[in-house]
Amino acid sequence: MNKIFKKDDYILSFWVRGVSVFVTDIHLEAYKALQPLFIIDDGMFKQYFTKIAYEQALDRGIDFYSDEDAFDNYKIALSSHCEKFKEFFESEIKNQKTLSREKGVKFFEYTIKLCGDYTQMNFESTDKVFLHQDDDPVVKGNLSKVAKFKDTVRTFMNIVLFDSNSYCNQLFAILGRQFDLSPSTFNNLTQQEILALFDGKKPDELSVGKRQEAFVESCESEDAYEGEDAKNIIQEFREELLASNVLRGRVANRGRAIGKVKIISVDYSDLHRLNAEIDRMKKGDILVAETTAPELIVACKKAAAIVTDIGGMMSHAAIISRELGIPCIVGTQFAAKVLHDGDLVEVDADKGVVIITKRRYKWIILRKSKKSSGITLIKEKEAHFLIGFRLIVWLQKKFL
């Protein structure tokens, strides 16, 4: 029974596939001020903040971006941190045969500070102040500096966390040889579990390998939840998917466009597949994604409009759509789940609505069990086959 976490106390701020347990654990400390709750549900990473902490972050953002010198000083400090991190990695980690506990701790500290400082440019810091930019030239000037610097820092974060030859993967390869563990195992470990290796404590590789199925971590609890305990919390926080021909979100850039949907989901565990999906996208398609990131810039340039499930006024999708001069609606919640490749839609970014004018296929909603993700959509022909097949199996069991 989940007595600690109540869904009504939280706001769902971000979700994406391919985020490891290690990266989740790093962000737990980096986002501490936002009282985060992180969930991994069958490979899907979900980030929740308490509503109180989120509102406080919005107010801090107003103070920060209203200060004439704050962003410039922040930019200098974070740029310096990135350079020091590079120097540390090149001299103390890269190509080493073994590593000390102290070097591992220092690597974690560099990574936590990088991720934590980056949050100053996230929507929880920028969304509220964005509304004031036309009334305050200082705010407008500071926000105009965010886009380029945000991409620069995000690129470095990918080098540290997500690239195939990332700093983390190189670190894990060294520690894997040092402690006779598969490098991939480290993706499923917390910082403390990695440091425990230096004390001779090895994890159960089979057990931690299941954490992508169900894993929950929060600042409100010293220990992470996994297995059935995690599944109970996950069930409490699952979103109800509603079938509709009209989706609503926030206008990030005005305009209207009609085109066929191309769904592209960012998956940090499979960037090769991501690039293949981008190649398949046609010029003039409507890009629909859970969120966009620098990895999707080619797709954004092909798009007639951008629609995302999450994001704010200074999210990547919002910024790039204004630069490209194309309509953009963010925060629809379910567009990437309800829409499918080839659906014909009208994006009305003057009103903040996406209208489905013609579906490529007819879809039927099947409700799953109470322990699963709620509902799923399958094609009408597949539904008829599935229902027929289940009927045959039932008749065989009943009469044969």
C-alpha cells in the first residue's frame, strides 16, 4: 500500500525512454530542491516534482532572470565547471586500468553539479518568467541568451551521460574490468552501490537487471523501491489515456499547419534507431514527440509543425520552432500515444489544438489488466483477429 506518495501532490514534468537507474540516481541529488519522484515503468522514465516545490522554482526563476548580472555569472561558472570536468576526466579517468573510490566520488560530484546547474534553464525555472519578458528588458535579454547556451550544455551532458562512448560508459568499462562485472550492469546501479564495490560488496546482476521493469526513487525515502513495492507506486501514478480526436496543449509558437504525423520518440538507449526514424521522416510532416532535444534537430527542420507531450515556453521544441518559424504546441500529454504515423492532422497553434482529420488506420481500445499500463490501441483488423483467436482458444478449452 502506497502511503508515502500521493499523485495529487505531484506534477508530471518529463518522461522519456532509455534513462538508466544510474542517471536517475544522479538526478535525484541534482534535482533535490524540486523534491523529485522518479519512476521507471517498463523502460519509460518519468519525472515528477511536488507541486509546492515546482511553484517555488517558478518564483526563483523570476528572481534569477530579473537580475541583470545573474545569467552572465551563471554562464561563466557553468562553462568553467564543464571545462574542469573535461580536464578531470581526461587526466584522472580516461584509459586508466583501475580507479580509486575517491575518483569515483569526484566523478559523481562533477556529474551531479552539471545536471543540477543545468536545471536553471529548464521550464520549471523559465516558464513563469517567460510571461514577463515583454514588460522587462532585463528578463527578455537574459532569456534570449538561454537557447544557445542550453544546447551547448546539453551537448556536453550527452557526452557525459548518453553517447555510446560517454564518460559514464568509459568509467563503467574500467570498473567492470576492475570488479569483474559487465559494464552494462553499472547502468542499473545507484552511486552508493557502485561505491560499495570498493568495500567488496557486489550486486546481484540478475536482480538489478530487472530494475528497468519497475524502479522508484525519491528524496523522501533513503532506499529505492523495486519489485512489487515499485509496481504498487507506479500503478498509483499511471496516467489515464483518453481517446479523442482533439488534443489540447500550450501554444509555444503561433501558426497553422496540416500534414501527416511522424512520431519520433527520444530513446537514449537506442540513438541508432532514433536516427533511422529521422531519416524516414518526410519534409512537411508534423513532428510528434514526447519531447524534442538537440538529437532531433534534423527532424525539426523537416517539420511543418511540432507537437510534444511535455515541455514549456523555453523547452527545446518551443525555442527551435520560434527559430524556424513553424507552429508548435507543447504539453499535450498524450499526442505521441494517441497519434500514429500517417494520421492526417491540423495543428492550430493559434488556439493550442491538434485536430485529427483522418486516421491512417481505425483503432480499437483494449483495456488491459489493473496491473498494466491501462489501455492500448491496436488496429481494427488486428483486434478482430485477436478477439477471434481468443474465442477459438476458449471454445477449445471448454469443449475439447
